[in-house]
Amino acid sequence: MPENIKKVKNGLFLSIEGPDGAGKTTQAMLLKTRLENCGIEVLLTREPGGTPVGEGIRKILLNPEYAEMTVACEILLYSAARAQLVRQSINPSLKMGRVVISDRYLDSNIVYQGFGGGERPEIIEKINLWATEGLLPEITFLLDLDVENGLKRLQERDKNGKWQGDRVEQKELDFHRRVRRGYLALAANHPERFIVIEAEGSTAAIHERIWQKTESLLRKKNLL
Ligand code: TYD
């Protein structure tokens, strides 16, 4: 980390979204490192989780033993973890002038529990806007990927070949197709916030797309 730490006035909040296996976590880490090399402080956080309370909620949410969990329960647990994350980590970091990168945020709730799980997206949006005090990312990078390819990538990642997936990943293929369609619908409805990136390309090429946009946002804020 260079000695001169640069602060962004009011911070900059970015989220990375996409179906399981799209490579969000890798991209979030690459972006964090590149920003830090420019002397910018970064908070990288993941959902569900990111705080001790949130990590506890994450264990319940992803436990395959709770197959009976209802969609209503999921919505409230995910947004409870998010409420904690916003107050305990994201808002304080933005106030300190950091760039916050969230590996998933409220769009995951709208898409997985709404388009995937069948609850009304408008209700989920309302619950989440209350839970997050209306905090939305300035930019959401959507890594878009063919559903079969995404799940194949997850299986390949598992070295002993016995991939079973967590509770969400085990859901049927059609669920994951609805998730992808949901993401694309959200992106079409919010073009001012979403940047859709084809996630079949190389890790380096995807990173460059994300970097171009982030760099131009930071230039506008006179930081780079
Ligand atoms: P995780 O292991 O973090 O998956 P990934 O690496 O793909 O992000 O598990 C998160 C899972 O939870 C993922 O399948 C998406 C799902 N999810 C929801 O269903 N609703 C939500 O609000 C969030 C944040 C995640």
C-alpha cells in the first residue's frame, strides 16, 4: 500500500453480482488489490456475512439440513444480515472515504428470492430499502453467464469431484435460469446503475472492464 492514502469524499460503493460460478469473488479481490496499489483504502465484504452477526446468519442460510426453509424466512434472514452489514461496516467505511466493494448486495435478494423463489420483487425491494436505509451502490457490475457453464465451473473448482453444492447451489437448473433472467431484467430497468459484463471471457479481460469504469468514477471524484 503506497504511503499517501487517498480519501474519496463520501466514499464509493460498488457491488458485484451474478449467478453462482460467475467469478465475482475473484474479480472483487482483483479490484481491491488494484485500488490499494493506487493508494485507495478499500473495504471488501461478502454477502451473506461480512460481520460476526452476518456470518452467524450465513451458516443458517447455507446449511443443507434446512431444506424446509421458506422463501419469506430467507428474505428476512438475508436482509437482517445486510442491515447489520450496512450499519456496522459499509456506512462507517464510506464515511471514512473508502471504496466499498460488496460481493453481492440487495439485488441478490430480489433475484434469488423474487425471480428464483417466486416472491414479489417489489416487496423484497421495499424490505431491503428499509433494512439498508436506502443505501444503493453507485455501480453494480453484473457478471452474466450461461447457467450450465456457471454450475460446471463450480463442479470443476471442487478438486475431489464430489461436488454437492450448498443449499442454494443445489436448487434445480430452472431456478438458476430464472435467477439469470431476473438479473438481466433488473439491469435493463436500472441502466444508470448496472454494467453488464459477459463473464465467459478471461479473468484479465473482465477485470479490465471493471477497472475502466471504476477508474473513470474515481477520476470524476478527482482521485486519480
Ligand atoms: P456463496 O457461497 O457466497 O456463493 P457465491 O460465491 O456464489 O456468492 O453463497 C451465497 C448464496 O446465497 C448464493 O447462492 C446466492 C444466495 N443469496 C441469496 O439467495 N439471496 C441473497 O440475498 C444473497 C446475498 C445471496
